[in-house]
Amino acid sequence: MNLTATGTVKGAPEQLCEYRGQVRLLLEEEVADSYRELHTEAQLEYEFRLRGGIPFPPFVEASQAFPELTIEVRWTESTEGRTGGAIIQNGVLREQALHSHAPSVNTLQEVRAEADGRLRLALVCERRGEAWLGYAISADQHAFFRIAGSEGDCELSASDGLEAEWAERWSVKPGRTEYYEIAPREPIAQEALRKLDRIADAFAREWIWFEESPPEETAIERRRFEDYGYPVRAANLRSEKLRRVLRPDADGLALGSFGGDTRWIAELLRRCWLTSGDAER
């Protein structure tokens, strides 16, 4: 099963109920038991695992009788690293798009989770001039970061949450690492802050959902976490990433694009920033 897709239907509750009945009959003919229904009172959601071929026809055909409903289909083709989406309304495939979800060649990321779904550490960064700018998040803390220098001789600065100031710093030299809080705190330069905001926003939208988000926006994720037996923390990986994107390793689940000459960046964040947060807690 190399293709996964979700179909989300939004509209008036009474129409959703009628639409559900019609589309179920069509789906049974089209894809048999290769899908699950994960509905809430506010919307319908269908989850598919397929060998190929996105099941547009049942949604399109059923929508002809319900022109007010909007159907959004999103899909991922894992073997080729592609994603796509489409909007269906009034019996018409209105919009369709295809994207590559591989990170930019200038962007590196790593995501690690424990077996129970807990987000251990996720980070993403880009090279900017002589430094690396990035965003790091665990189950209960997150921050912007900046790394200047090279492996074994560098300086790591981190913010307090998403504040626009550098709040703490680690100075790494051969054989020793020194930590200190920055007082007074240093404002993050506006150009760097804009880049950090962009990096963090793009990564969080793809990978993360937050416990503090409104229930109506996270109803599907909350339901899936309950179904899978995952505890909900302050920050959580999206269920689709946990179940289908991350791969098992010795410590739980992981995925990353850091190579031999950049792996030290992820190790530095784990050793300094993550460990410091664990110690405080």
C-alpha cells in the first residue's frame, strides 16, 4: 500500500448525513475495505490506503446531489515522495495540485518520537551565511535556534519559546561546553526573525498539532490519538506522520535528512537544548 489519502467533507450536518449514506455505497463498489471512516459532528473524514488510483469518482458522483458541500482530498505517494490535493464541489473536480514534499536541498530536518507517540525532538534548519537558523520542538518546549561555527567549535543560541529574543547560549569548544543565560536578552535581528518564523510555521503546519488548539480544529487528531492509545501532550506529531512516515529505530521512531557532515547539528541540539529542558522539568 504505497498511496495514502484522506477525504474531508464539510457542510451542513443534515446534508453530511445524507451524503455519507450515498458515498458509502459508491466506495464499497470502488475500493471495498481499503478505507476507514473517521467522522465527527462537524465533518466527515475518510482515510484510504491504496496501491494506486485516488478514489475521486465516488466523491464526485455523490456530490452532484449536494452542491453546497465541499470535499477536499489530500494524498501522499510514499515511494516517490509526492503529495497532492483536490477540491470537489457540485459534481466537479474543481482544483487539483501535485507537489513534492521533500525538503529543499538547503533545508535539513530530523524528527524523533518514542514508541507511545511522544514527540522526543523535532528540528528543522537552513544554512544562512555563516550560521544555521532553525526551529526545535519537543513534547513540552520549543524554540528558535542559531548555530554559528563548526563541529566542536561553535555557539548555540536559543529563544524562550517563540519570543523574538535570544535567551540562552551554549559555547562549545574542544573538550568542554559552557552554558549561560543571556541577560539582558538579545533581540533577534528582524531579517533572521522573519526567516525563523517562516521555517517554524512551515514545519509545524506539516508535522505538529498542539493540545491548546481549539477542539474543533484538532478533533480528528484527538480521535486518532485516542484510537491508537497515544497520550496527548502539549505538542504532538500528526498521527499520519507517526503511523506512516516515521520509521522504527533503536529508540522508537525517527526520520531525518542530516548527513555525515551535518549530523553534529542534530546531536548538538539533543545534547544541549533538549537535555537542558529535561533537566529543568
